Amino acid sequence: MSPLVIPPTPSATINPHVIRYLVKDAERRGISLERPLREAGLTPDVLDAPSLRVSFRQGSAVIDAALRLFDDPAAGLVVGGSQPITASGVLGLGMMSSPRIVDAIHLGLRFQNLAGSMVRWSTSTRGDLLSVTAEVTGGEERVSAFLIDEGFANITRMARDVTGSGFHPVRVELARPAPTDAARYGRWFGAPVEFGAARNAWTLSEEQWRLPSPFADAWTLRGALALLEEESAGVVDRQELVAVLAARIDADLPEIAPLGAHARALALSERTLRRRLTDVQATYSALVDDVRRRAVTRMLTQGALSVNDVAAAAGYGDDRSLRRATRRWFGCSPATMRERLQSGH
């Protein structure tokens, strides 16, 4: 089974399910999010519009404001766990009608932008274990933690909606320090939760991911896929620019070409390219940083290069610049990150 990786979406293409259920949770707590919504260019009425899409910037701004008001480190579990599989609309129907749990997971990741995802999700296998991994690029740490918790809680809730309330992952890994009430996570997932891990991962055994869906139906799945592909086609053009530019940056490493060079290669003026990046809530510097982070992660995992060689290959002037970058990305030195990646912890 090959790994499935989904790129992030910096443009306003995110279906705001997370924000909608965050507002519901705020109401349950007796808290109004009307002001943060308006500051993000949204209103409670607009949130009900079926065609509404939000950007990562808008979503993270509302989440950050809500978390400050909630004072609940595990709010992501509450919001993610409150969303039934049907909250994802046609995608939820497609997941329910998939043959097996693993097929539902891959379908969800394939069309995750339509489900309201603000996270980069991927899958990987090790032996008979299947892991869904999560990563958030940019944003406040508490927002990233919320989004990862919300995503894992939502995946668990959807699996339980299909297979039964007793479903639980084999384990959950979270790449951040344990909160005061760490036991709350174990109780919610019904599985061991490791904090301070090298990655954010939600893992199933082969017996679990091969479970059949009692709602499997090939005709319903085919119809859902057609609708999902039609809907996603409308956002591809906004995502393609960032994907193409990221690929060019990666291919040029260790050289970092100025934006104007990429603009000429794409038959655009630098002003036009910069404007188009702005239109999708992206900047060239942030894109370069993201490409470098992924390249460094790849090289540290492979382990063939020294830290100095990794720094040079990623376009850094010296290993000190690389150390500053890895501490910002991962909270540790390149050597420590390599040990974690290679050990799987």
C-alpha cells in the first residue's frame, strides 16, 4: 500500500465545518464568537451558506480567538468528536459507502479540503500497521494542537459511526508536551497516547483497517465520487500555482532563485505572480521555508548526509542556520530530529 500525501491549501478553499462546530461548542459553553468571526470577515449567518469557503488565515484566526476564551487545552477533542460522519456531506456518504475502513480513510484524505481540513494529512504503513499522520504549517502552536486533536478525534468519531462505538485506534502519537490532564486523551481515544513523539499519528492494526463497512455500496460510492470530483475541480486552479512553484523551488535547491526568475519561467510578470500568491494567502518566503523543511526532513530521515551537508543541500549558509530552522520547525536540533525520525519515535 503506497503512502498517500495531501498538500496544504493556502487559498480560500476550505469548507468551514470545523469553524461551524467550534461555534456550536462555544454556544454550549455560553461564549459568543461573533466578534472573532467578524474580524475574520465572517458572520454567523455567512457560516450557514453551503458555498462558503474560508482560508487558513481566517480559520486559524477564529480558532485562536476561541481557544483564548475557552481555556480548554483539549477543545479539539470536543469539536472533532461532536461531528458525525454525515457532517462531511457527500464526502461522508462516500466514506460510508466505501468497501473497507482503509478505503474510507483514503477517500477522506483525497478530498480532505472539501471536508474542512486545515491540516496536511498523509498515510504510511509499517508492517501491518496503518498510520494517519498530521502536520500543520504555520500558525500559533495552540491552533496547530487544536487542529491535530480535532482531526484525530473526528477520524475516530467517523470510524465509530461506521463500525460501532467500541472502535479505538491502536495508539495515538502527539508531537508536543503532555498537557496537565494528559489522561483525558487516553480516555477519549480508548488507546495509549504518547506525548512528545516525533510525529502526530493515529494508528490502526491490519485487522482494524481491513474492517468492512456495513454501509458499503458500489453505486452510491460511484455517484459520490462523481460529485466530489466535480466540486474539487473548482479549487484545483487556485492550488496549482503553489504546487508548481513549490516543485520548482525544490528542484533548484540548494539555490534559491528570486521570485522574478520563477515568474519569467512561468511566463508571468513578477508583479502578477506576487499578486496571485497573495490571492491564495501565500508568500514566496513562506513557500521557500516550507520546501526547505520538507527537504531537510527527507534528508535527515535518509541519514546519508552529515548535518553540514544537509545544511548545504537545503541552501543554508552554515549548520547554525539549519539548527535555528529545525528548532523553529521541530523544537530540537538536526541531530535529535534525525534520531527521532530514524527510530520512529
